[in-house]
Amino acid sequence: MDNKEQSAPKRLRGSLTSGQMQMIALGGTIGVGLFLGSASTIAWTGPSVILAYGFMGLVLYLVMRALGEILYINPTTGSFADYATNYIHPVAGWLTSWSNIFQYIVVGISEVIAVGTYIDYWFPGVPGWVSGLVVIVTLTLANLVSVKTYGRLEYYFAMIKVLTIVVLIIMGLMMIVFGFGNHWHPIGFSNLWAHGGFFTGGFTGFMFSLSIIAGSYQGIEVLGITAGEAEAPRQAIVKSIHSVVYRILIFYIGAIFVIVTIFPWNELGNIGSPFVETFAKVGITGAAAIINFVVLTAAMSGSNSGIYSSSRMLYKLGQDGFVSKKFAKLSSHQVPYIAIMAISFGILLGILMNAGLETFSKVGTKLFVVVYSSSVLPGMVPWFVIIVSQLRFRRANKDMLEGHPLKMPLYPFSNYFALVALAVILLFMFLNPDTRVSVSVGVAFLLIMTGIFFIQRPKKKD
């Protein structure tokens, strides 16, 4: 064995600070969808999209509090996959790990493809696969060097997004209340109800929007994966859980509120990025270039988080013997280097396949959209697992909760509320013609992986 390798039982290095953990969770959640895709979400339900983001945020708050309760007692890498195995069934842990890997490879592919589009803004004519290759190599090297390097890079990626949203919210509120950027004529709040009412899509439109919003919030649970590599796990977990949820709610709801108040909701589909339009409206020259840079970093952040998160899940599968133990090997920098390279190769392969499909077939783009959308259901698997695991954890460990700073509020009613809410959202994904195929692909993936688990379970690989 190479002396630069360490066997799986060696622990990952605890190098992430609380601030980095919070930014990683923010970075994994605030993605390209908010900057460019918010208009499509608003189209479903109009101004009431504010409440839709708030409702989904409440559900995610409960998920994160449930995660925090167990995580505080048992902070491990790949945490919720372990909890699924221990408190539900080994197949639940298996599905959680593979759902996370599938989700982040698919999201990583889409984010890197998006990077090619943004780079084309400055360097037209550069093939997308070339820019994708450069990005993948850069992010892979950052993940291979050390978890501290990954954390630092993700911290700055997330900081750029957060600052952009804060500036948008401040300038937007000044425009709404004081008329800043609008010749000092306050825009007011009438756009919230003046174009067909507040709930323009009715109950069905509101519920359809929740499925898209659920996808935009996915990634918040990555905080649970980072716990095993935190410098001071318990303190970091408490700070991160308390702050990250309300920060995400403020950034998402604040940004969406400003957008639907400044612009009539039914015109957003024609103006491109609401962020570009808002910055341009207040006289910021080069607004398009600024937002292009921001979404470029957002896409790289999404890919960066994806490589980190899914490589840790592959590492856990290697530790548990469900895949080759080679994936659980650590480098001299105490990172799972084979798992990282395998995930990066998967993303790169997807980029090349997508380039080939787009070149030789008109079906390519449609096929890719379906595959990307199919990651939404696997991405929800950790949320179900966390809620159910916490129910069983509480029953089995009542004696460990005295003085616990992150106990699940209103247990167990909050658990059942979150489970029902997520189940109803999935039901409406089946009812919605635009998401039915994608969620069906997600179901097929979960069924296939369940079958593989039971077929190979008696003979785990060495």
C-alpha cells in the first residue's frame, strides 16, 4: 500500500469552521435557480410565490431541527445515511447514499454545463465541454488538496451570492419605498395584487410551485455531511442550524418579495433575469456582466458542493462494504481521493454525453432536462429519512436530551406535519404534466437501487 494512503478506519480531518459550514449550506442551497429561474416559479402562482417559499422554508426548518437533534449527539460524516441505517433499515441508508450521489452528479453536470453558457458571455466560441473540463479539473484539485481548501473556496463562492442578494434586497426596498432608481417615485406594493390578484394560479398553481421550490432548497442538508469534518462539531452544529435556516429564508423570501413587488408578475417572463433588470434600473452600469459573474460563481459553487457531498457518501458506502473499499481510502491530506475522482469523472462523463446528444440529436436537450428534473425526488429522500430517523431516535434516547440545545420543536406533531407536507408535494408532482415524467424517473431510480440492494446485500464487496 502506498504510504500516502490510509485505510478507511482513519478519520477524516476536522478542518471546517462554523462559518465555513454555514456558507457551505448556504452555497449548496442558493443556486442558479434563484438568479435565473425565479421567473418560472412565479409564473405558476404569481405574487403568492412569497408564501410558497415561506411554507417550504418552514418544512425545511423542521427538517434541519430534526437533523440537528441527532447530529448534536452523533456528528458523523454522511450522517443522515447512518441515521437511516440505524433507525429505519439498512436499505434506507443505502437509498439515501445513492440518492445523494445521483442528485449531485446530475446537478453537477447541469451546473458545469451552465458555466459554459456564462463563459460564452465573455469568450464566445469556446466549446462548452472545454470550459467544463477546466472547471471540473479546478474543483477536483481543490477537493483533493484538503477539506480546508474546499471549505475556503466554497466560503467565497457563497459570499459572492449572499452579498449580491443583500444588495438586491436593500436597493429593491429603497426603490419600493422611496423611488430610488425610479426618479424618486415610489413603486409601492400594488404589484402584489394589481394583476389578477395575489393567488393568480389558484390552489393548484400554488401546489405546483412548491415542487419547483423544493428543488431549489435542496442542498441545505449538506450541513449534516460536513459535521464529521468540523473543528468543533457540537458548537459548529448549534451555530449552523440556528443561523443557516433563517438566513436562507431571508435571502430567498426577501429577494422574491422585492422582485414581485417591483415588477408585475405577468411580465417577468419577458424581462430575462429579474436581478439584471433590478440592478440596471438603479443605474448600475454593466449589470448584466455583474450578474453573469455571480451566476458563474453560483454554478461553480453548486458543482463544488456536489463533488464534496457525493464523494463523502461514496466514501461511506466504501466504509460499509457496499462498494469497493478503495472508495474509502484517504490520501495523506485525509480526503477520500478515489471517491472524489470517481464523482468528478461521473460529472465529466455526463458533460461529454450531453455535448454529444446536443450535437447529434434534437432530443438531447429534452432528455437532459428530464434527467436533471428527476433528481428532485432523490433529493427529497434525505428529508424524509431525517424526519423519520429523528422520531425513532427520540424514542430510543430520551435520557440523552436533557439540556439539548437543538430539540425538535413540537415533537412529534411537527414531524408528522413535515412528512405529510412532503408527501403532498410529491403527489402534486405526479399530477403536474410538466413534472410527472421526471418524478417517475426518480421513482424508477429508487426502485432499481432497492432491487440492487437486496440482490447484492448477502455478498458485500471487499
